[in-house]
Amino acid sequence: MRIRSFIIAYALVLAILLFADRRPGSTRQDRYSHVVDLTDAQNATAPHAAESRTRIIAPGTLIPGTWAAGQIPAERLVAPLVVMDLNAGQDSSPQISLDDIAAWESRHGVIPQGAVIAIRRAHDVLQTNALSTNDMSTTPFPIASDAAQFLMDARYTIGFAVETPVNLTSDRTLARQLALHGSYVVEGTARFTSLPATGSLIIVAPARNKKPGETAVRILAMVR
């Protein structure tokens, strides 16, 4: 079933690309130039999401009775992708704040409705900490609770993507709000440095697992 999910995801990418090429009146600026695989495999040749550390935390993981990974509606798995940089300096907060969101929108425009928000950590911080796919402890959610609430309420954000495993047990209020909004979290992603701040499209392809819990996922970004 996992292989079928990945094949469907790639077929969807090709279909969208062909549609963009054949659409009447389309221009070069309207087309996506390439696809970036954001799945972080444990080794360069790992062919399946089950062999990676990239997982989707579905609403059903946070509140029983809400969507499991395999129950998330398909229209919530393809969305505009917004990339925000996490200021991880010594004097900076380890979380995106409301002020950070306002500053991002002042530079790039209002966050699109129904987007997935990706949080990109500073590249030098990743090197300094020598993070590896086999030795990564969980970290707090890199968005402050009030900032995440604003994104879900005012921008209808449907999901979040982060580079490290995250621990949502320390903020049960936030976890509850994520589940009630039907928002998911994709953890353990990679190659955010290859993405622009805005203009990309994300495709999330979880394994067809209807049981609660974290589920293997393949995640792709179509970049203009």
C-alpha cells in the first residue's frame, strides 16, 4: 500500500505538470520548474517512506476519534507551501512568534489560505549540532502556541512541516487545537534549504494507515 501511495503521488505530480503545460494562456512564470523530495531517508538509497524518519502526526494521534493519517481528505494533502526561517541564534527564541509571522508577511505578502507552513532551521546550526538521522531527540514545536493558533484561525493553515522530531505532549492545548482544526504535522523532513519562501506546492502522501499514531509519509515540493 505504501508503494501505491508513492506511485499515486508521483502520478499526481506529472498530471499537474502536464496540466500547467497545456493550459491555454499559461506562461513560463506559471509553471513549476522541478520537484524536491523532502522525505529524509536513513540512507541515500532507501526507496520507501517506511525506511525514513519522516512521519506525519495526524489529528487522530492527538485526539482519538479525529482523522487518522489514511483518513485525511485528499484535498488537504496538496497545498501551497510557505517556508519560514527559524532564528536559532543564541539570543533568539526557538519558536516562530506572531511578530515573526508579521515580519514574514511584510516581506512576502499575506500567507495563502489553506497552506502548509514549513519551518527551516539555520543551516549552520544544523551543522554545529551535528544532527543525524539516527541520533535526533525530539524538540518542542518550533511555533509558539499563539502563533500556530493565529495561522490556523486567520490563515486556515492545514499543516506544518518541521525538520526534527517534535514533542507535542508539553502543550496539550496546542495539540488539541491542531486536532480540532484537522491540521497535521510532518516531522523529520529534509532539504528545506532548496525551497523559496513562497510559490511552491506541497504534496503529502501518507501510507494508508487508518489507525492512530505516527505514520510513514512521502513529501514532495513542486518549485517554480
